[in-house]
Amino acid sequence: MLIVLLTAATAASEQDQPLHWWRLGREGQVLERGQDSLEGLHQRYAGERVRALLADGVGLDRVSLPGQRTAAIRAALPYALEERLSQELDDLHIVMGPKRADGQISAAVVEHRLVEYWTERFATSGLRLEALAPDQRQLSAPASELESLQASIPADTRLSSSASAEASGSLQDQLTTAAPLNLLTGPYAVSMAAPPWRKLRPVLVAATVVVLLTVGWLGAERAALLAERDALRSQIETTFSRALPGARLQDPLVQFQQQLQGSSTQVQAGAGMLLHAFFTSLQGQSGVEIRQLRGSVEALDVELKVASFAELEKLRAALAASAGITEQLEGADSENGGVSARIRIARGES
């Protein structure tokens, strides 16, 4: 913990003047002491707790007030001190101290301007001030430390020599004991509770774990998708090389579509010629009933019904006369009112 002594001379200066300070250990022993600016103290002891002693500008007083309720006494205290003060109450910060054994209430009076100045200075430097107390002007110290300590504090704050039995902790006890008159009350109160984010630490830890697990899962999913993509690419290349041997792989989808469109065009051209020859041969024929057509690029199988065998032979003759076409009678049967036949039409030499 750091104890910093604040003086009026330092407050009057516009520059960051060095301040007297002590650094105490856990047991209250003085570990270090010296003079430094608030910014310098922040650089050296950024995480230390800080208490300050205000050596000037604080008036200490005692008043007698009836009543037992603390809230009522605190509300009446400024008016009980009003006649003793030379300034307006609105300009002063009045702090109620503990009730003394004789029944009187101790109080500290300081200007708002002074408290605001020092709280702003500490906030600007980055130090967190937890208490601001009036200097009691009389500190006890071991005789062995009296000269060195007196040289490091203002002359109006006197040190007295303590007995050797008390020398081990008198100064430390006075510096580390929480001051009963802490000026950081009311509008200047400082909460020493843990920062709000510390209450959320379990939630933050859980959220961090969830985020890490999510990132890990997404990483594993991405790796699996990349493996599937590589396997699919390999399969596409294998299929392409088998389907189109010798062709250069550029855009498999477009290349396959072009190949399929070319094959479809060939099929349509071959079948179209056979159909054209068949329906051309039907011109002038009457009573022809087409029951089924089956075919490929090279041949066309037709099941039909004609009026008579004479009409069937006439149709066969017309097909045989077509260029590039050959016909073959697969079978013919007599039916009531006509003849059913199966004819195979194929592409032949023109």
C-alpha cells in the first residue's frame, strides 16, 4: 500500500511536483519511501492501493448534537458548524467523524475545490485513491528513524520519538490504520468493491470455452469438407478420363453437356430421317392405324393396321422406293376388318 502526503504548495503548482510517499508491506512495515510525481508512482506501483494524507486546507472541529440517529446527526452537522465557518456551505465538503467519549461529534471541513483537484489529479495519473484523510500533524516514529523521516516530510508535520518498546510499529500503525475521517464521502465516495466484470468471470470463462469448442468444431468440419472436395475432384477426373479419353480437362460440366448435346443431335438426325421416310410413304394411304413406334438411330420398328394385304404391299413398295431406306416385314396377321403388321425400317445404302 502507498501512503502519499499532499501539501498546499504542491496543489498551487500547475506542474506535477514530487510528493512524499511511503510504501508499506502486508504487516505495515515501511518497505520504501521517497519523493515522486503521481505519474511516476503509477509507473512504478500501478497495482498498489493508495491512501493520501491532506496536510493543508482541512479544518477539524467538534460539536455537540442531540439525537441518536446517525442520519439525523449527519444532516444537522453543516448547520451546527455554519456560525464557525467563514465560507458558504455550498462551497464546503463536511465529513462527520466518530462520536467521542464525551458525546461530541468530530467533523472535518474542506473546500470542494481542493478535494476535486486531488481526486482529478489521481484519476488523471491512473492511481486509484481509496482514502483521503486529514494529516493529524503529529506522528510518532522510532528514534532511529526520526531524523531521516523528519527530513522527508514538511516542516509543519512534526515527528516525535517513541519509546523503544513501541518503536517496531508506531509509525506503521498510524499510516496503515484506516482514517476515521475519510474525506472521500458523498459525491467523492470511492467503491472499493470488486469491479463488476469480476462477477461475470464464470460467465466469461464459460463463454470462452463455448467459443473455443465452436471454433474447434468448425475447424474439424472445414477439414472434413476439404477432404470431401478433394475426393470429389479426384472422382471427377477419373470419370472424365474414362468417358472422354484423350480430352483435356477444363470444365467437366460444360464438356459433358457439349458431348451429350452432340450425341442428342446425332440421334435426332438419324431417327428423323427414318420417320420422314415412313410418313412420306403413308401419303395417299387410307385406313392406316399406327399402334406403336420403337426405334434407334439405325432402325425404326412400326406396328400398324391397314385395310388389306394390298394396302400393306403398297406401303412396303413406297418405303422400298425411298432413298437410303430398307424395309423388312416382321410379321402380318389378319384381323376383323383389316391386317395388323410389324415392319422394320432401317438405314441402308443410298
